[in-house]
Amino acid sequence: MKQRDLRRLGRRDLLKILLQVQRENEALTQEIAELREKQALLDGLELGSIAEAALHLNHVFEAAQQAADQYVAAAKALCPPQEQDEPQEEPQDGEE
């Protein structure tokens, strides 16, 4: 609105406009705060975070594999393989 138009308005109309502008200002201030918070979260994420997570998972899988290998070794130590008798060949037809 131009200044000339504002001068023609009454006190009540000016207060309504002022209240509307104040509400818009508060809404925009809240939106700015939310956007800054989101930006802070994004800034907290490092570009290498995916690579770091993959590296961490790799270490977890390596530890799990080592634990599995130790379990298998311990199981083999506790239960040595039994000797199996060689399978006897069955006589073929005509041979006995």
C-alpha cells in the first residue's frame, strides 16, 4: 500500500493491518527457525558419513566372521571327527 492510502485509513483498519503484518512476521520467523534447525542437522552430516558407516559395518562383519571361525574351531576341538570305516564294496553279480 502506498503512504497516501494508509493516511486515508482509520485507526481500526491500521491496527488490523498491523496485526496481520505482525502475524505474518511471526510465521516467517518460525519458518526461518525451522529452516535453520534443518540446516544445522544437514551441516552436522559429513560427506564421508556414508563411507564411515560402511567402514564401521565392515568391521562388524569381520568381528562376526572371527567369532564364527572361533566357534567352529572350538566345536572341532571338542568333537574330533570320528574315523569312518571304509565302505565295503558290495559284490557284483556273478562275483561272490
